[in-house]
Amino acid sequence: NELKKVSPSPSFDHLSTIEKDTNGEVLWVWCYPSTTASLRNLLLRKCCLTDENKLLHPFVFGQYRRTCVYPWCLSPHYLYFIKKHCHFFVLSYRIYLKYGSPVKMMESYIAVLTKGICQSEENGSFLSRDFDGRKAYLAGSIKDIVSQFGMETIILHTALMLKKRIVVYHPKIEAVQEFTRTLPALVWHRQDWSILHSYMHLHAEELEGLQMCTGYIAGFVDLEVSNRPDLYDVFVNLADSEIIIAPLAKEAMTMGKLHKEIGQLIVQSAEDPEKSDSQVIQDIALKTKEIFTHLAPFSEASDAGKVFLNVEALKQKRFPPATENFLYHLAAAEQMLKV
């Protein structure tokens, strides 16, 4: 398991080793530098080795109170590679498998932490600068999302623009993680993947941390989450290809002509066989930029230099009700309303 703070920095803050012996006992073998009781329980819950988890998921990722969590589960005969963290995990696993001691693994971890590199003639090498975080942002497929949801993709785009709470359900964690990691690309101008909580349990402590966030994308494999409307504004049932807007969010999420235009652009761009996912993202980003130009004429700067929305000026423009409503809530999401 690895912990990492949500920030542009690629540093690793914590590394731990958990084993399941032949008697089915789960053992906390080692951790560096230290961990708290709550994080320890969280990692045990996420690592797929406890009794409640029957399936072995080689690699999952999530977030808890602004700390990214990367549980990595392997048997001696199973190696699985996924980008930066998995590459480091495979190297650490090989070292641990060879020496049977966390000491050598800790030496590699500290080398990456302090120098950004660790090398081993037998087990391979790891170099931090080989992994560009910007490429990870493009790892998922926007085209696949549009293929599944079509014009309803505009609901996801609107929810993200307004910084709403999105909950995604599928019984398979791999499907949840692939889908959720791609969603922030719909609002590329923010490039904010800290809103991702891709592997959640309906556990009180986890939910308490989640509800401290103003907007998020949270992934669950327990369908019971559908009965928790206090957790979401938009619920996505991936298994049934269904998107539901919660009753309390419908007013802010009212759709109109502007949304139809954006939805059509997204669908047309995604269905173009000549366009790559990155080109589709660029098309959506350009349209998003146009939306913000609608707000510009009604914005004014305070003495402190902060930009606020002139609500009266917006009303006088007499946009269609749905457009005016959307622009108002967008300004609220961007903290452009005077309190």
C-alpha cells in the first residue's frame, strides 16, 4: 500500500506491507515511516485481503481526507503493470519476494523519496521523471463514456461544471475506477483530479471525510449507495447505463438550449472516427471557454481584485431561464457571488 498527498508533487508519503498467510490471517508486516489507526483500518479495508473481500483486485486507487491511497495486491505468480505507482509497486514486490525482508524494500522507497530513482540489476529500475502526470490525465476514454451515455453525457458535464457531487456505481471496481478517472477530463480547464474518490466503502469514517468536500466523484461497488441521496446530486449506475439527478439538485441542473448545444457538440466530436480522445477533450474545453465568455460581461472586480458576478446585469440580459439559471450557479461554483 502507498499513501500520497493530493498535490502536484509525485512524492510517496507512506509505504506499508500487508500479508495474508496460508491460514488466512492478515498480518500488518511493516510500514514506513508510520501510520494512524484510522488509516491503518482504511488500508486493511481497501487491500482486498480481509475476509469481507473475496476477490483479489491487483491495483485500485482512492482518496481519504486529501490523501491518495494506492493498494496493490499480488500473489507470487501474479504481476500486473499500471503506470507510475504500479511500476514502483512491481519493483518493490520483486525486491520483497527475493529478500523476504522489508529492509531492502525500504531502501528503494527512500531512494525514490529522496533522489527520484532506484535501480536494481536483477529487479529493474524506477525513475520518477519517466512518468508525466499530464499523460495520466488522458489515460481514460471520453469517447467510451459518450458511447455509453450519448446526449446524457451533458448531465455529467453540467454536474462537473457546477461542482456537484457525483456517485458512480458498478459491481466491478475496475469499471468504476476506469470511468471515474476519466470524468474530470470533461472540465479540462480545471485539471483537478483531487475531486476523485474512486474506491469508497459505506463506512462512517470514510463518508464523513467525503461529505467534507463541496464537490466530488465517488465510486462504489455496493448498490446500497443508491439509497443514500444525501451523498449525491447525480447518481450514475454504470451497470444499467443510467444517470439520475437527485430531486434537490434538479433546479440547479435544469437543462436548456445551451446544454443541448453543448451535448450535441460532445456527441458529434466523440463519434468522429478521425478524432482521438485528446481532440475530443480539446473540443469540449473550447466550448467550455465559450461558456465563461458569457459570464465575462456581467463580472466586476472588487477593490481587492476578486471578480464577482453582477446578478442584476445578468438578469437584464434576459437569457432563456435555463441559461440564466446555469450561469448563476456556475458563478456560485466559481465563488463569484457576493456573500
